[in-house]
Amino acid sequence: MPVPVNNNVAFFQLIADISTSFVLSPATEVDTAVNDALARIGTFFDADRSYVFQFNAAISHADNTHEWCAPGIIAQQAMLQQLSVTTFGGWMSALQSGKAVQINDISQLDANSAEYQLLAAQGIQSVLMLPLLAQNSLLGMFGLDIVHNKQRWTEEQVAALSLIAGNISGSFLRQRAEQQITQLAFFDQLTQLPNRRLILDRLQQALANSKRNNCFGAVLFIDLDNFKHFNDSHGFEQGDELLKHVGSAIQNVLREGDTVGRFAADEFVLILEQLASSSLEAVDAVKVVAKKLMQAVTQQYQRQHIRYHNSVSIGVSIFTGYQQSPDMLITQADMAMYQAKAAGRNCIYFFDPTMQQKASQRTELDNELRQAINEQQFELFYQLQVGRAGQALGAEALIRWRHPTRGLVGPDNFIGFAEESGLIVAIGNWVLLSACKQLRRWQQQGLTADLSVAVNISASQFRQPDFVNTVQQILQQTGANPAKLKLELTESLLITDINDVVDKIQQLAATGIGFALDDFGTGYSSLAYLKRLPLTQLKIDRSFVRDILTDSNDEAIARMIVALGNTLGLEVLAEGIETPSQFVALQQLGCYQYQGYLFGKPLPVAEFNAALLSLPTPAS
């Protein structure tokens, strides 16, 4: 039988409180937050143990790093260290694919299996294990053990606890990052070679020496061929050993005064100085060094039962003086390395200026976007949002670019670059202004007077110090009703400077503006803010809607989001609905606001207004 949850409010209150504690805990108190979470969750579910295991980088061993035990239950943590992952048997494949492992009764397992042996030795009758993931990598797992009886957890409970597992993962990542900041300065901890920061510093010095001595130097960008295949075949631990071997082999062929460092992953950078006084002689000198390097690296690597023949692809950029910056030289060598890969690997390629074509295209895009902003080449399309009876509730404003030569350009082709370049702030302000102007026009017409408009706000735009003032000025300028404006924020915004986020949202909410949390459920910390932020709506991400009919995990998460929204008095809108079957499934879950191609694709305002005429009239 599942643990009885007396009411949804208590359950989700617990989840939100725990989530809040993770977000507010500094890196030095993460362990305390994890232990507190384990105690509260274990107590709530009347469990005997709750715990966290963390895997090593190679995912070959696991340590029980955190444990809570109910009174009278013997602690197991000291005995559960350096466990081989084979101990977890078939569970590993499920955890690595991001799935929960739930065993309601261990007597149903094969008594000879590794899984049964592990659980029976601890007197466990039921167990729930949830993966701790980060960017599709398995950090560890969070679990609950039941010793005194048998237990079954509902899909909603598993979905909610999965979000707590995400909180734990995020806290561990933050803790590790802050530890690395204090520990790592100039050297790579795996190979003990100079890291990226020191490489750039050494290259800056090499440029100065080159100018002073009027002598050519070179940057070699070295990438191991087929390293991912080696990792997949032999594991990350063996991959690390191979990286150390390659780093040592490169060091052995260096001339005095040269520098080699690990730049990233399986990439190394070699700086050669004092090559020659002419570029042709410098090229010949690089070829000699590269040949020795490739011979050293390609010698058979042997460790334990593994025999492996390495090869590397090398890209080279020649320099003299300060004609190029350190970053540009490395970028050019990186481009050349990819040409070496394309040429069949295990070879050397020198940078050709034509490789900069893509870089030039980015510069061109930057210029064109700036021109588009000045000339107002953008246009807003609107996608319908409807209620359970198909009546129009509002629309989401979606940007398009009327390019003077390429025609209509979708946001996927320029928004990402706009965010990288900082142009998204000006573009976002234009979108907000234009949407508010349209909202005002709709308010003046009977058929559309009650429509709301949702506008996406980028993290960069929201973080601007004058964001609140900008929104207020736009509303005053356009005369739009703030109660009909909804600003959509993404979860990624909510994990940085929460106090600033809360302050800005509260100021704007006080004027009547609504706030939606877009892509809800895809991040790992949003639950912590549901109590603190005056949100009005949660949006179920299209990734959950797409497979809601075939993926029980997606269906469970969607159900949990609807239940959470209903419990906290928030609207819940599902986006990306394309089929009637998805629509029906969401209705059955209790979601009554919808958006997607099933109801209408994004349209120019004139076509959108025409489409409204065929919709049911909203109930008065």
C-alpha cells in the first residue's frame, strides 16, 4: 500500500520547503541540507532509511555519503563504501537512463541476483531509488528503504521526489564548483599540466617574446582521436588514465621553453616558441615537433588488460608578435584541428584564413541584427491560448524577423546569438513594447477586450537594473491593462540572485501583471520559489506533452504539475499540444488551459484576429 498522504498541501509544502532550503544553503552547508532533507522525507514516508550514494567520475564505484535512519534501525553507511557498481546489478542501466527504480517486495526478485543479495543483507523489504543527474551524467542516487513492512510509492510521489533528487544534484554541482574555484588555480588536477588559464597567460608571454625577438612561434591544438569510443568501451577511469598517459608522452618530446597544457576534456594545447625568423622555416620546425609528438602518442598504450593504439589530430596556428590575440590564435588552431579530423584524423593541419568564414558569418549576423533593431525589421506573431471549451483566453507573442533578403526568419536562427551577444535586451524590450501596443488595441475592441498577452522575458533582460522601470514605462506609454499582461520566466532565471528576482516580481505583480513559469519541470529548483513568488501560472513543457501518451514518467510529471498548481491556486497551461489524444489526456489530468498547433499555429496579427471569429464565445 502507498504511504497515505493526508492532503496535497502537506505533501507539496514539504517538497517546496526542502527545495527552498537547498537553494538558500551555501556550499559549505550542502551536506547539512541533504541530511535534513533525508530526515524529513524519511519521516514523512515512515521509511527506515533514506540515503544518498555518489558515484566516482568513472561510475565504477559508489560511496554512501549521506544517511538517515529511523529510531532502532542500524546504520549501514560505514559498510557501504567503495561499492562496485556491479553490486547494484541491473539497476544501473535504469539509473543511468534517468529512470527511478522501485521495488515493492524484494521476495519477487531472484534470490541469486546481486540486487536481492544487497537488499536482503540489510533486511530491506521495499526500496525506491532515484537518479541524481547532471547534464545526462549520473552523479549518484537518492533512495528510501522500508524494513518493517512492504511499501509502494505513487507515480505522483515519485515525480515530486525526482525533483528533490534534482535539488540534491544541483546542490552537489554547486558545492563541487565552489570547491574547485578554491582548489584550482593554474593546473589541471588530472594531468597536473597547465590548465586553460595558465595556457592563455603563457601564450600572452610567448607573443611578447615573439615581438621582442622578431621570431615566429606556433600554437598546436591537439585532440585525441576516437576518445569517446575509448571511454564508452573502457569507462571514464580508464579514459582518465589514457589522458594522463598522453599528457606525459607530449611532455617527453617538448623542447626547453615550450608549454603544453590540458585545455579541455581530451584537448591539449602546445605552445612552441623561438621557431625561426621566417614563416616557412617556422612551419618546417612545427612539422618536426609534430612528427615526434605523433610518434610518441601513437605508441601502444597498455594498462591492465587494455591494449590501445592512440592517434591525435593536430591543428596549428603560426604567430609573430601581437598580430592575433591569444584567444584568436587558439580558435584558429582549433579550426585547423577540425580540418585534420575531417581529413581522416591522425594528421596535422595548418590554419587557413578561409576557416574563419563561419566566424565572419557570426559577425555579419551581429551587424544585421543591430540593423534590424534600428530599422524595426521584427514582427510579432501570436499563438492562441484556449480554455477547456476551446474559447480564446489569450495569446503568446512570438517574434519573427522580416529579413530584407532572406524573408521571414524564425527565432531559432537568431535568438540564441542575440542572447550571447547581449542584443537580446534591446530585442526583448521591443517585443514587450509591441505586445503591449497590440494588447491596448485588443482592449478597445469588443471581441478581443478580454484577451491576455504572454511575453517571454529573457534572463538577461530581466536582470537589467532598470527592468521594472522599463516595464512600467511601457505600460504607461501604451495604456495597456497590466492585468492582461503575463510575463513568462524560465526556471534558469530563478537559480541566480533569488532576492533580486523576488523583489522585481513583487514590484510588478503589485501593478497587476501576471507571471508564468515557463518550461516548468525541466529545471531542478523551481519548487523552492512557488511560495515566495506571486506566480499566476505554471506551463507544462512541450517535452512532457510530446510523449505523454507513451512515457509514464512524462505523464506522471504532468499529473504532478497539475496537482501542484491546483493545490497552490495556480493556473496550469500545457504547451506543444499537437494531437486530439494529447488534448484529451491533459483534460483527464485536470489541465484546462492549452496551447499548440492543435488550436492554431503562430500567426500575424491580422490572421490571428480573423481566426478568432471561428472560436466559441467565452462564457460570461
